[in-house]
Amino acid sequence: MVCARLSIALIKSSPYHSCGNGKAESAAKIAKNILKKSREEDPYIALLAYRNTPQQGHVYSPARRLMSRRLRDLIPMVTSKLQPQLTVPSVVTQNIVERKQKAKAHHDINEHQSSSVNLQLVRESS
């Protein structure tokens, strides 16, 4: 009822089938790795550095995509860099589309190779 009123698509997934929610699993894995690597240091600084760093295939960092600005970090920077700057939504959308296409192409190649191997195994067993 609330989801329909707010135009939110409700997607159910099994809690014991981690493949069904890949993005959440990936985010949890990244957070765990950051916390493991920052045992000797402050984990919040490590998470801040992650949020300020653009990921592979993206022009903007997660902080910049969410808040349109860089976050104040331990590395000194000009205050003008900390001011909100326009992030172009079409660039962000294009980055996401390109990553999805790349992942699909990679999946299709692997799927094609595994299906051809399965066909060869069936032919050899006959």
C-alpha cells in the first residue's frame, strides 16, 4: 500500500538464496573487506575514502552521485571542490547502462561457452 503510493517497485527475494540479491551481497562483501583491512585504523575513514573514490566504469564517486559534492577527507583540498557541483544525470545513467551491457556481454560469452561444452559432453557420451 505504501509502496504503491510512493511508486516503489517491491521485489521479493529469498533470504537464503544470496544470488537473488546480488547488489546487496556485493555491497556487504565490499564493506566487510574495508572493515577487515582497516582493523588498525579508523573504519569510518576507510568508508569515507571508499565513498569519495569513483568505482571502475563510473565518472562520479558514490558521494558525488548521491550529494553532488565530494566529502571532506583527510587529504587537503581546495574548498571549492567541497561545494556542490552539478552531476549530469545522463552521464550517470549512461555509465550504468554501459556496465550492464558489459556484464551481459560477459555473461553471454560464458553461457555460450558452457553450453557448447555441455553439447560436446552429450555427444561424447552417446
